[in-house]
Amino acid sequence: MTQKKRKPHQSDSPVKTDAVTAPAAPQKWGYEEMLTELEAIVSDAEQRLEHEEL
């Protein structure tokens, strides 16, 4: 006896969602935000270098 594989039932109506989320707009960086981010990157790099030297 052979068994047939069944396809899952697909509804004809599209899936409805309550909230539609728009893609996030790119963040606009000002001078202070860029400087703060750069300082954090440099600090992380310095910590990694110190770890590698040990």
C-alpha cells in the first residue's frame, strides 16, 4: 500500500496583520553623535589591544 503526500491547505485570502511596520529610516547623525560613536569605537579597539597584549 502506498501513501500519498498531502499538500498543506492554503487559504485564498491574504494574511492580515494588525500593524504595518514601515522600514526604519536611516538615522541622521549630527556631529556630537558621530563623535560619541567614534570615541566608543576607539575605546573598544584600545581594550581589545590591551587584551591581546596580555
